[in-house]
Amino acid sequence: MPDLVVGVDGGNSKTDLVLADTDGRLLAWARGAGTRPHTEGMEVTAERLAHLGRRALAEAGLATTTPVAVGAYFLANVDRRAEERTALRQLTGLGVAERTIVRNDTLAVLRAGASDGWGVAVVSGAGINAAGVHPGGRSARFLSLGDITGDWGGGLAVARAGLGAAVRAGDGRGPATRLRQELPAHFGLASVESVALAVSSGEIPVVALHGLAPLVFATAAGGDAVARAIVVRLGDEIVTMVSALLRRLRLLRTPTPVVLGGGTLQNDQTLLRDHIHARLAADAPLARPRVLDVPPVVGAVTEALLTVGASAAAQHRLREAIADRKPPPPGAVDESVPTAGRPLGRAGTSSRTRWIEEPTTEQAQVPEPPR
């Protein structure tokens, strides 16, 4: 009987977990709340992930105590090695798998979109981050702590910029924009000022503003100059991150895959995509950008298959199965905080844990080659 593997892509707004076997069969795809250890704590985050794994086992018709050979957890907001160690310790304690891998979620995009395991990956979902891996194993990434480390981008930033621009258009500080008419209806309110007041009072959670991002993109596509400027700003920031990583890794003179993933990059935003391609052609002409054509969770579960020694045919089979299946609907996201449950690992035995530490630029580690 083939072993089971789990791959997890934990983003800011949602977490995808895929359960598969080492023959490449897709057994379950579960979706949960976003991975936010910086706000809810790693203990709660880890328990959410363990609960999601048990749910996937149940959906596959298996006992929730069925052992999982390898679990590959690629998590947003786990940006430093100390945070990776904490995540690993918590997940190990819950017995989520016999061998556990913890990495930042940007590397799931890289694994899914660059077959040789090196290059640059950008994730622009609710938030934004990027990382690069040199062919020789060196890596580079960003602190990614938000405003205090100079970060801007992702759907939430686009939404906030759109709301702010709409308010400014109304009070005379900014140019006219269709955003004043397009945004408030999303929350069933009459004006953008009412939306801003509701956010300020806590009636609308800040994270709920993310839902305005598609409206900003649509307004930009319709020719609105203010909305277009916001989308162009996002494209500029993405190119800045890619160029910085290429410089730090000394890859500006090397043809390098650049994988673009996450909701704001994988939703066929033509203006954003074309701007990124044009800017990269000027600033880093040897960069080879491509939009990821599968969900980032493919990269996580591929890492799990590689770790367990699954064949290339099994990896391809699973990739195609995920690409062909519709992801769980937004309503499938479970925001509840589960209580401690039984682990996914083999009951009564200690889990054998493998932590693949993502090195800094100064500390080299050769990535595992595809098999």
C-alpha cells in the first residue's frame, strides 16, 4: 500500500491542504483559514493545521489516526528561521506526520513553477513576499514584516489604496475616480466614507477589505486612471523585489525563472501582468517571468513526494489531478479554532522529523534535485 503525504500552502487569507499517496493519487483537498501565527500565535496556528489534516483524512474516508509519511508545510508569516523552528516544534508535537518540512510559502510557488528548484518566486495574495534560490543553493529573501520593513503590495494593500483614493477624491485631495461608486456596494453601504468609518470602528474587520481588491482591478481594466495607477504601483513593487533578489544572488546575467503566484497574480490581470513583463524586460532582461498555472499547494505536495522518493510519474499525475480539480469553494474555509485532537502521525510512536532549513544568502544549501 502506498504511503500518504500532505502538502500545505498556508496563505494570509486561506490555507490549502492536499492529501495524496505516493502513487500520485489526489485523495482530498481541504481549505481552512489563513495562516496567521503573528496574530493568533503558533500554537493555535499549528492546531488549525493539524485539524485541517484530520479533516482531509476523514474526507478521504480514512481514520483520522492514519499515519502520514511526510508533511510539507509552506506557511505565510513564517519568515525567519526562529519562526520555522517554532512551527516545526509545534507541528511535531501534534504528530502531523512522521517527517515534517517547514518552509515559507513563497518557496511553494518556486517549487511548483520552476522544475529545477531554483529561481525567484513572488507571492501576491492578500499580502506580498518574494524569495530567490541560486542554482548553487544560496538563497535570499526579505524580512517581510509589513510597513516597518518597507513592504507594500498584495490584495489587501491594493484594496486599502483604492479605498483611500476614493475618499480623497470625495474630499478634494485627489482626482476623480470611479472607485467612489464601485467600492461601497461590496459592503452594502452608501459611500466609501461609510466604509472607512465602519473599518475604523471595528464593524468591518480590516482583513475584510481584501474583498475590494477585485473591484480595484476591474475598475482599472475599465480605464480609470486612479485605479490603474494602483495596479501599476503593485507591478512596480513586484519588479523591485525581483530585481533586488536577482542582484543579491548575482543572477542578473543568468537566464532565471521568475514564478509569479498568488491570487492577484494568477487571476488573469492583464494590466498587471503586462506591466511586470515590460518592466522586467527593461530592468532584468534575462529574467524569464511566468505566471504559475497551478495552485501553489502543488509545490508543497511535490516537495513531500520528492522527500519520500516518489517517482516523476507520480508527481506529474498529482499535478495534473490538482490542476483539473476545482479548489474548495470560499465557503469551505473553517475559521473555528479546534481543540486539541489526536495526531496524524502513527499512534504510540515518536515522529521522525526532518526540518529543511531555508538558508540565508550567506549560508548555502543545495536544493534537492527533481526526481
